[in-house]
Amino acid sequence: MLGQMIAGFRTTLRRDAANDYLRTHQRIPESVADVMLEEGLVSWRIWIDGSTVFHMIETRDGLEELFRRLAARGSIDAEWDAVLHELVDDDPDSSAILPLVWGMDRSRQWHLADCDPAS
């Protein structure tokens, strides 16, 4: 286990999908939430600016590992998957894990060259 990790992730919405995205994310399906927690999600926060959605995701073992585990399980809720497919741009360039540039907490500051900001 790598230890808890926080990552930034960006997705882009399809044109005029922001209001529907906000509405559908008032509460996601419990089955989806439960599986994400089982596979290593600690917390997930979402901000939106126009068609850009910023996610701050805290995981037990890293974002890539969480996504790998979820992909290995296959579809959890086909209806939810279909809704998201209609809202989120599926162009590979519309999603990205964002590199950490700088951070700070009560104990210190860290930057991109630091490999483990929690230490």
C-alpha cells in the first residue's frame, strides 16, 4: 500500500451539459459510491467552471490504482454510465490528471519536485 494520496483531475463537459451535470451529481447512485469506497476512494470533491470540471480525489493507493481497480470491475451501474457518457466529453484530451505544482499545510510547504507531500 502506498499510503493516502490526493490528486487533481480535470474533465471537460459536452456543450451545454453543465446544468445537467450539476443536477445528476446532487447524489450519485449508492452502488457506485459503495464500490468506489471499497476500491480505495477516501474522498472526492468536484468544482465546476463553465465546461471544465475539477476533481480533488483522495485515495488509499493513488488515482491510477483506483481507476485500474474500477475498470477491472467493469460497469457498476449501466444507467449511470450512460448518463455520464452524455455529459462528459469523451475526447481523450478532455480529461487529465493534474500535476501538483505547490502545496502547503500547517507543517510545511512542498512543490512538484517533492515525491511525497505527506512526509
